Amino acid sequence: RFGVQLAHELGLLRRQHNETGAAQSTEALAGRIVVPEKRNGHAIWFVGRVLPDQAPLESGIEETKRYLALPGPRPLLGYERVMGEHQVYVTEGVFDYLTGVEWGLPICAIGGTYLPAERLQALQSASAVVGVLDNDMAGKQAGERLAELLGPRFLELSLPEGSDLNDLGRTPRGKQRCLALADKAMKHLEENRHAA
């Protein structure tokens, strides 16, 4: 109902030229799993991900990227899931986020390893922010930055080396293992608060 021109402006469609040179519109996120960020029941942003075992969709550089998002600032994925919660989970990637959503966790994703501090406002009321970040160098750097921004209420879970939340979710009793790690971290936080 909004028209093709607006879809192009939003980045949902793009113009490409076929072999005859004629321009045609194609879906920007075609062939990807698309995850929306919703606010008040409306999608405000999309990110699409190629499945790990999927071949590149086209020969162009942009099309072979694992993630492709709409243009503009990247929001905190899951903002409404964590607003007003006392204990929240923060992860990096879309599939990690979807794993936490499936488990019913108050979880959000920063969509990589960096998000500007002002986009973390949804975490202001949380007394504990549990980082479930990838156990690699980039994830460790993201954890250090979140610890600087959030202070002592940030707790980072130690996942198995080289894994992420989605990897853990695909193992037997993955959810129970994650929650056990979170409980242990919360007890440690409470002990430190009482000692202070």
C-alpha cells in the first residue's frame, strides 16, 4: 500500500540491471532468514542472515555477506523484551538472540560487538545484565566494553571456548547449562554486593 518507491527508499527493494540492461526491482534480503526488530507491534528494522551451509546468493560482494541489514542506525534487537526487566541477557548475534527468545529469556542483541552507549538505554533499570557473548577475541572485547559502560551490574558468562549461545542451544541440556551458569554468576554478584 505504500508503493515501490518507498520500498526502495527504506532499502527493502533495490534496483539491478539484468543481462539485457533493463532495470528491475529485487528484494534486498531475499534468500536470507529475516529477523525484524518490532516496536509497539510494528517492524522498524530488519536484518537478514545467510544460513551457515548456504552458498552465496549472487556473485556480488554485498550479497555474499553473512548479515545484511536495512540502512540506517542499528537498533538494540529485542528492546521491548528487556525494557523494565531486573535481570536481562545481552548477546551478540541474531541466532543467539533467537535462541534466548525460544527459551523465554528477557534477552536483547547488540548485533555485533559494538553498539553506541545511548542505544543501551533499555538496560537502565536492570540490576543485573548477563552477557552471553561469543567466546572469542571479539566477544571478549565486547564484554570489556559492556563492563565499562554498565559497571558492576554486568556479569559475563563463560561459554565453552569458541562457542556462542546458539551453539550451546544446540547441545543436550543447553538451556539448563546456560541458566546454571547465569545462577552461578548471580550468586557471585550478590556475594560481592553484600561484601561491599
